[in-house]
Amino acid sequence: MNLINRGYIDEFLTGIARCPETAVMKEMREVARRRELPVLRPAAAAFLNVLIQIRRPKVILEVGTSIGYSGMVMLNAMGPSGHLTTVEMEEDLLEAARGNFARQGVSERVTLIGGDAGDVLHYLEDPFDVIFLDGPKAQYLLYLPDCVRLLNSGGLLVCDDVLFYGMVARDTLVRRRKITIVKRMREFLNAISSHPRLDTTIVPIGDGISVSVKKEVFPSNEST
């Protein structure tokens, strides 16, 4: 049940959403459906595709590879000169993604990193034009300082599932086992909305997507 939009709106967006898919990507979506693995919803994939084409990044960092579907969306939108670095903790998902990138013929444009994103982000140094968060939702706030550090000025921080089935917006929807995730996601949204280096908006597509741009630092405003 979708609690972000009314059912007829969600159905319309899903039906009209158009994100270019290769044959490999279509197979990936079917595998994800059969195995009940999370991949970008059609409307979210279409939104991300357009966003990346507008920004035209050269380097993207992704947290939460899964089987590689969202990474493929971004690689296609970047064009042949773009490079994706993607982090995944689950070894079986990482290997599935590796195989999918190979089948698509984009392996040379992808750096796959296995491990906990909280540790990996801390040791990364090279900056990125876009960072896409789609990993453990309760850890978004933990990742934020490194994400801001790793973003180029004018770069985008894009985060998926930030409304978390509508629970973030309404207490009556919160399930007991999800209280901690909802609490931390609310803290994260407050942090990116009030951060001095970020301008943020939240779009009610899919399960909610936030988009933040890292502001330039001018001599009169050196806050970080």
C-alpha cells in the first residue's frame, strides 16, 4: 500500500514513468521482483534519470548497490565518460551487481567497494559530483558529515526512501518495530534541511526522495 500519494496518483506515475532500460536492466528488475529485492520504483528511476542528465556529473558515489539497477540508471544518464563508485555490504548482492555490470559492458566505468558504508565513507578522499544514498535508512544521519565533505561545491546529495512509507510524516502510521528508523530519518531530514552548506527539497515520488545541493562558500560566509 502506498502512503506517500493517493493510489490513483501512484498508479498514474508508475504507468507514465519512462526511464530508459536495456535488456539487462529489464532482467534485473524481474530478478528483483522474484527475489523481493529492493530496486528503484519506476517513477523514482525516471526522476533520477532526469536529475543526472541535468547535472551531468563525471563521478558519482552510490551507497547501497543492491544488484546494480540504480547504478545502471545513473551510468546511462551520465554518458560514456561518467564513472560510478558504489558501496554494498552484502557480498552476494555485490557479486550479483558485478555480474550485471559486466553483462551490460560497463565494468570499466564502475568501482565496486564491499563493506560497511560508515567505514568506507570515512576513508574516501576524492570528491564526487553526485552522491546517491539508498542504503540502511537508519544510518543516513551517520553518513551525512562524510557526504557533505565528499561533495563538490554545486554537487547533489540525493537520498531515496526518506518518507519511509509515510511514517516519517505521521505518527499514527509508525509501526512499533520501525520507531527507531523513523526517528532517525526525521532527524536526518531536519539536519539536511537546516544544514548551512545544503539547500534541500523533498519530492513525494516513490517512497520519497530528497535532493540537496552543496552551496558555494563565499568569503563572507565560511560556515561549514
